[in-house]
Amino acid sequence: MIEIDRMVLATDWPAVRDIYADGLATGLATFLSNPPSQNEWDRAHLPFGRLVARLGDAVHGWAALTPVADT
């Protein structure tokens, strides 16, 4: 069963980055061509409202709040 959990950036970032990169590869989500660094991503998202969808120990999705969209 998939569980919604708080994102722990220090440990969840590799999976979040991979999912982000998969979204970028479609060309539909943003004009960016590469995922941001962990620090760039952290600065661009609010410190609360960061969630992951876990199935066992694996992250299968994420959501995070931003104050505004840059693009």
C-alpha cells in the first residue's frame, strides 16, 4: 500500500531528483532541461508541505509547495 509521508530531503532527494528528471524528459512540465541541485530545489520550495508517496522503502512520487513559479 502506498503511504503519504513527510519528505526527508537528506535521504529522499535521490529519488525525488530521479522523478523530477523523468518529468523533465517529457518536455511537458517545464522549460528546464536538467533537474536543479538539491540546494537549488530546497531554496525554491517552502520548508513545509513537502510530501512523498512511499511503497515500502521506495519513493514513487512527491509533491512540494512553492511560493511562486519561476517559469
